[in-house]
Amino acid sequence: MTLQRFHPIGIPGQPWGPAEKAQWLAMQRRRRSHADEVVAPVRALADAWDVLEYGMLEYAGERYPLLALRSRGWDDGLPVALVTGGVHGYETSGVQGALLFAREHAAAYAGRINLLVVPCVSPWGYERIHRWNPDAVDPNRSFRQPSPARESAALMELVAPLRGRFLLHVDLHETTDSDESEFRPALAARDGKPFEPGHIPDGFYVVDDSANPQPQFQQAVIGAVAKVTHIAPADADGRIIGSPVLAPGVIAYPLVELGLCAGITGAPYVTTTEVYPDSPRATPEQCNAAQVAAIRGALDYVLAQPQA
């Protein structure tokens, strides 16, 4: 028997219109502070990094600066690595892991590669602990032209002048129990489709680009993270979240085709991390450390390659 999960907004089988989206928006509540938890820590790094404000979002009178950290002493002769977090605002370790890397680990790569770190792509979603922006749009399906998400459009504009110079992009994410209990049912209701329950894996995994697979690189990231936390096993069908497992902890998506953040740079090496913060075997500190390990494992691998 198929489990049917009811969502309180809308009529089953009918996509949301403006009234349903307004009803959904009215239910959202600010639950933490982007200013305190992201903006202040980023600006505190101004002695070691160049702090860039690459845009300003305004939603219903609330203003959110979009901030990036750029290597101090940027060298146009070096390749570029991009680290992004908080594309889905509710995925906390992506934001805090990016900040932890910038604060405590990035100096080890000075003079070897230019770093561009965007800790929180979706600040409104960060404050509401939500996957979408206030227009009920998922920024991580919106990295295309023209973008329906202002968060995605602003990041693409930041990245555009550097296309062709990126060697690496690490996009930090989480897979959570709320994906199955809240966000996927909401997506099905919004689009007027039936909700089909899935399986949340217990552990860390990565998403490769099926259009440009880099299996050795992905395994290097997995190997680095395995020293910090456990790697997600395949389910009984040999899959993770419905996708075939290509190697331990590795699945693949067509990144550009799906409008995903990891497809925006054209870098030869890209990975999307997926931490599982709801595991009884992981603490928030471990989740942040896993994101840092993924970034460092990725950087160490690409810098060891001849083209670097």
C-alpha cells in the first residue's frame, strides 16, 4: 500500500496559484538571524579576506546582503575554486562548514589557488529554515537563464566573469529527514503531483556530474570525509535517493540540465556534498567538519593534478 502524505495547502492534483503561494508564505516564520550567524562572521574575516557584497535581496521590506569571501592577494595567474553553501537555506552545515573552512583552513591554500567562498546563497531560506525562497521557488533548480530565483541570478552574475578559470566547485548541501516529511510533500502539492515517499540515507554522499564524470575525484572527496563521519550505504536496490550508486557514496545528476548550482562554473571538477545531520551517529560539529573535509579533500586532489 502506497503511503499518501497530505499537505495542508491546495487541492490534490492541482498546482498552486497565487492564493496558495500566499497562504504558504503566510505560514513561514523567521527562526534565526542571517545578520548574526552569517553576516557578522563573514565581516569578521575582513582582515584575512576581501569581503564582496555581490547583491542585495529585499523581500517584504527585509533586506539581505549577499556576501562572498575572495582570497586576499588574488592572483590572475592562478585557477579559481568556488565554495558555495546555503543554496538551500535550511541546510545548516553547508553554511557553517563554509565559514569554518574560511576561518580556519583556507590559509593553507594561499598562493596555490584563488578561493571564492559564498557561505549563504539563500539568506531568507536560512532564516526560515526552508528549502525555497519566498516565491515558493527552489533556488537549486533555478540556475538557468532567465532564472526564476533572485538568489540564483545573483550568484550566476558573480560567477560569470570568471567562467573559464574555475578549476573546482564544491557545493555544500544536506539531506535531512525534513526532506521527506516537509519539503517533498510541499513540492508535490505545489506542482499538483502525487507525493511518492522515498528513502533518506544515513550518512554522507556526493553528487557527480553525469555529463562530465570524475570518479577518482569523487572518491578522493569520499575518502577525506570518511575520516570524519560515516558514508551513506546504498539501499536494497543499489541506490541513494533513487539514483544508482556508482561507487561508495557517489551518485550523479545532469547538473546543467537540472539547473543545479554545481553546474554554474564550467569547472572540470565539481561535487555536491550531502551531509545527513539527523543521523544518531553524527553531531552538528561532525557535520560541519565533514563539509570542511570535503572542501579540503577536493582542493588537495585537484591541486595534485598536472593542470593545476
